[in-house]
Amino acid sequence: MRISVVTPSFNMGRYLEDTIASVLANLRDGDEYFVIDGGSTDESLDIIKRHEKRLTGWVSQPDNGYADAIAKGFARASGDILCWINAGDLYLAGAFDAARTMFEPGMDLIFGDDFYVDENNKILAFSRGWVPDLRAAMLYGGWTPLQDSCFWRRELYHKIGGMDARLRYAADYDLFLRMALAGCASYVPVTFSAFRRHAGQKSISGLIDYNNERRRTRNREIKAMQSGKFSKALYGGINRLAMSARARLGPLRWRRPDLVGTSVTALPCGAYWPAKNQF
């Protein structure tokens, strides 16, 4: 299966080189890689041009935010499987080969685990992406799968109408919720990637706006469901309690203190939490 990858970026030159290198190291013949830059004024263009011979395509022009950039990239993609990695984040070695083997017949979306890393690629924490029911976790728990560890079929992406470029903050939540509701999503106990913590992240600085957009998205989908108000309230309450318990207890159970401080670039894609150890 051919994989198409998109990296949206804007003035992320400090980290962009590492991101591009991690993608290029994973590509196989037939895979595609698009870098969609929002008109950066830092060193980003120099970095992109250094690698342009190995890129399927790239642009650098003003856009309407990260969702608009991602939508532009996926509009160019022709692969069987889609994914995106934000500038600053990293794929572990062997991530794409592992993802290809995980797609079984009837499976539309897979989501796995990742690491949190600092500005120097050192591991801060292990983050497990497991939930028993992605639809319920997203609808009622407000949970979002670890975006950098997700892969999905291009047919599913187009079936739901793709990325909503009008959203400024919670476009990832909106996309994964609609895909989870429309297709078959499965957790796989594989650590595919690393998510970088750094100053100025939209997910941190825009937390209030993100939560507002996410709330509107959830309410839209819950309202569209056919079940009665009592059933929605009961089912929602149960799942909110379950996700609250996961948020509090999960990180304590799933810690990997032995890996903290390790350079994530030295670790291959793999299972860093045994599949048999469920929550």
C-alpha cells in the first residue's frame, strides 16, 4: 500500500529539518510526501529546498491555518493510506512499514501510541493511545487520538468530505471524529511517532479556542444521533466517567521512566507497552 504524507508548517525552521528527515527515512517506492508551508519568513524555505528532490511536492504561500494547509496537501495525494505529521514532530524508524502491515480487510483507520519529546528530541513521557471504543471516547469523553500516530484509507477521507479548512483549532478532532463515525477504527499497540512539546504551540496557546471548537463539533454529531435523550445522557455519562478515570490513572500505569531522557531518534517503531497489559 502506498502512503501519502503531509507536513503543514509555518516558521518552524528550528524543527522542520528533523521532521522532514524522519519522513524521508520511512518512504518506500511509490510513497508521497508533501510539505505545505504557510509563507514562512525564517529558514524554512532553505530547509525545504535542500530536500526538494526527494519531495513529491511543496508550496510556500499564505494560507488560512493548519487545516487549510493539510487540506491542500491531501488534495494532491494519491496514496492508498494518508497521514500527516506536523512540523516539529517525528516518525520513528520503520513507522510506515509497520503501519502497512496493520491494515486488515475492513479496517479503515488505525491509531497507536507516541512519545512526548522536548526541543532536543529527548523523551519526556510515553503516551498510550488505547481506548476501547474510539467513537464513544471522542463523542462523550472529548478525547482525540494521537494524531501523529494515526493512518487511514484515502477512501474514508474522501467519503466524509475531508478536512474542514474553516476550523482554526480543532480540525484534527473534527476530522477523526467524522472518520471514526463513518469507518472502522482500530487501536494498534505500536509507537509510531513522537510529539514535540515546545513554546508557542497552537494546542497549548489556543486551548480555550480549541475546546470551544471541539464542543461545537461534539454537539453537532450528538444532536444528529437517532437515540433518545435519556439514552444519550446515560451512555454519555458512563463514557465521561470512563475517560476521566483513564486520564487520571492511565499515565500512572503506562509510565516508561526508563526511557525518559533517551533520544527518540535512537528508538525504532515498535510496541513500548505490551498488548496484553490492558487498562
